[in-house]
Amino acid sequence: MSVHEHPIEDRTTPAQLAADFLATLAIFAGLAALVYYPGRLGTGAVFVALLAVVIGDTRRRLVPVALAVTTACWFLGMALAVVLDRPIF
């Protein structure tokens, strides 16, 4: 075994990379839902984050954080839309 080899458990699989990419996309969509149409963007962001949870491993940090952030952004976006009398959809 060479010095630079990593154990198989530590390697990132393509599914985990895809889940991280989807989680990043969901976070940005969730943050955009605070400003624009939270009913459309926020709901889609939560679904993409859930898809990332299903694909990826929950032991990684970005995927659960994405689910929490998108859910919070959806809730805050809906509350801001109601309070500021902005369109939800």
C-alpha cells in the first residue's frame, strides 16, 4: 500500500458528488426563494434537497444542511410574502 492511497471507505462516489451538487443547487434556489416567488422556488428547492438526501449519504455535511436551509428559506419566504403582501406563486 502506498502512502497516497486512501481506504475505500473514504473515497467519494459519483452518487455522493451528484448529491453534493444537488444540495448546492437547492441551497441557492432556497435563498432565491426569499426574494422571488417562495411557492415555486422554495417548494422546488425542498424537493431537490430531498432528492439529494435520497441519492447521497446523510453522514456527509452538505446534504442535511441543504435540507435544513431550504426548509427554513421556504418558511421564511412564505412568511415574508404574507407580511409584505407579495405574490407567493
